[in-house]
Amino acid sequence: MILSLRIRPRLLPLTGKNPQIHSNHSLQIISSYSKMTGTSKADVTAIKKNFPLKKVESAVSVVSLHRHPFKVTVIGSGNWGTTIAKVVAENTKLHPHLFKETVEMWVFDEKIPKSKDSEEYEMLTDIINTRHQNVKYLPDIDLPHNLHANPDLLDSIKDADILVFNVPHQFLAKIVENLKGHVRPHVRAISCLKGFEVGRKGVQLLSSYITDELGIQCGALSGANLAPEVAREHWSETTVAYQLPKDFRGEGYDVDHRILKILFHRPYFHVNVIDDVAGISIAGALKNVVALACGFVEGLGWGNNAAAAIQRVGLGEIIKFGRTFFPECKVETYYQESAGVADLITTCSGGRNVKVAKHMAKTGKDAFESEKELLNGQSAQGVITCKEVHEWLDTCEMTQEFPLFEAVYQIVYNNVPMKNLPEMIEELDSFVTEDD
């Protein structure tokens, strides 16, 4: 009697304290199968021989390096930059065999008044390094003591093996220019930025811009991640995309998917690592434009139905943009990954872009004035991204192909009334009545 039995083992907890649990569980499955089918003990023995039970090890336990631990630097210290730095520093401390414990975080240093009306001030880097809080951009969140704020960009990246870029993307070009000639060719990078670079090479992913300008391999991180929620360790998930470079030095010698998962994955911040850098970058940039439109209709008091319609149209234009200009991206990324539709829903439910757009609708103030009033020195990335997208689509003579993106640009930059939004994105089929 020949039996075919497929066993799907359970994953063990990452602690791996009792690997025998997996073995016993699988034996119970075989025993139960024997009783249900009348299979003899000899057949069960044959099954065990043909399908040997193996100890399941965690991703951490099977990763070892044949080189010195990776040094990590986070470039940027806004609320999202500081949040990611917190995540990374927690993990470098937990895995000293993989990462150097101290994480450098480059901070654009600022003077912070000691009290509301005080003329005395402290430097932001000193506050972070002594009180272990970013009081301006991420207040009331305790930061790991192995996270070191550094106001010197070049000093912060000295001997770094992994760079995590997390700055407003309008500042990226200047930062990259300052880094040129100071980054070793085998350094690897992850971009947490949302947006595009539109220039002499057309529309570029920011990860590709970093790769082209610095000559280093750069992936991307994006997901349904509102920084304050992640910082408070409320459970969420994200997507990291990274393609192994042509000069990949081999497992145990270089950054790969497993290293990146261990660097970013936390019990409250679950990570999926994929190859589709283009897909998650496009979704991460364009969802901010859609979020502005959601903010407009919410600020006008049109409710959830209108917001849902905006998100439906927006998702379609995001996918169309990706397939048109970055054919290497995968459509399934937009609906399977946190960086896709989940991020779109979260961003359109709250965050800076919705806040700014609602304020514009309720007060009649423009986007830039609204940013200054609401964001404490930070920016709503959709305001810049919608302009970049318009410029590119206009160059390609394709603005009419993306009516929602174009409508957001016209509202933000040319003061087109928000109430015209439904007509601007409406698809009208021509029809003939008997009276015509």
C-alpha cells in the first residue's frame, strides 16, 4: 500500500526554546492519519522515513556572518526618520553578531528653547543623546540608548555598511551631493522616502536616484505606517524591497533579504521582503497625492462615500502609472503588500496630507501656508509629488490620462475650486437619446 501524505509543519516561536514541539506535533498528525485510514505501523514507519522530520530554526539562528558586523546609519531625524531609527537600534542591540550596536542618526541640528518663553536653548542632538527623546519631531517617545544623534553628515556615515535614507525628498539632492566621494562602493542602502526625482533622466524612483548618484545598491521601505503609531509600538506591517546587486559578495558577506528582515522586523512592526522596488516606491509616492484629494472632499464635508470614490480612482491611476512608466513593477504588489492598497487606505484615513488638504478646504488657505500652521516644520509630501507628476505627465502629453492626479495639481497650484473635483475626474460615455 503506497500512501501520499503531505504535512504542513507549524512555525516555532522565534525563541526556539522547545524544538521538540514541532516533532511531537508532526508525529501526532501521522498517528491520527493512521487511525483514520487503518494504516499499519509499518506504513507509518515508511512515511517517517520518506518524510523526515526536521527541526525548524528561526531566521535569526541560521544567519551568520563571515565578516565584521554591519554598521548602520540612519540619515534623517523627522518623526518617521526617528521612528525607523528606533526600530533599527532596537534590533542592532538584539543581534550583535550581525550588527554593530551603536546606530548613528544624522540630525539637522536645531536650537530648542528650554521653555516656552525662554531665550535659553538646547541643541536637538544634545537632547536626543542625553534625554533620549526627539522632543521636536517625536515627543514623548523613549529612544534606545544605543541610538546616537550626530549633526555631522559625513561623520555619521563614516565606516557605515548600511545607509537608511529618511528625509523629506526635496532635500535628498543636496544630501546626496554632499555624500559623493565619501561612500564606499559596497555600501548598501534603503530609501524610506516617498516621491520621485524628475530631471534630466525623466521620472526616477528615489532609490534609483540614490543608486545612480552614489553608485550603491538601494532598495526601499514603504507600508501602512503612520509614524506615531509605529513609534508607540502599535502593531503594523511594512514592505521592504531589495534586489541583490551584480557585485553581491555572497551570503554571510553581504546584505541580503534575511539581513534586511532582521534589521527592520520587530514584534510590533512586521516586515515582508520582496524584489519589487519599483512597485512599492510608486505606491508609496502616489498615495500621498490621492490622500490630498481625500482631504479635500472630507474638508468639504462630503463624507465617506466621496473618500472611497477618490481611493478607488486613485488606486487605478497608481497602477496605471506604474505599468506605463515602470513596466518592471508587479501589479500584485499593489494589492498584496502593505506598501500597496493598505498604505493607501491608511494614508487617506489620516496623516499629514489629509490634515493639510482638510485645512485648505475649511480655511481657504493654500497648501504651503497650511503646512506651516500644522506641521511643525515638516511637509506634506503629496504637495511636492503632485507637481512632479504633473511636470512629467505634461512632458509626455498624458495629463488627461490621469485625471485625479491632474485635478490635485490644479487645485493645489492653480487654485481650481475643490468643488469641481467630481467633474474633473468623471468618465462620461457619449450616448444618444431618441430626441437627438
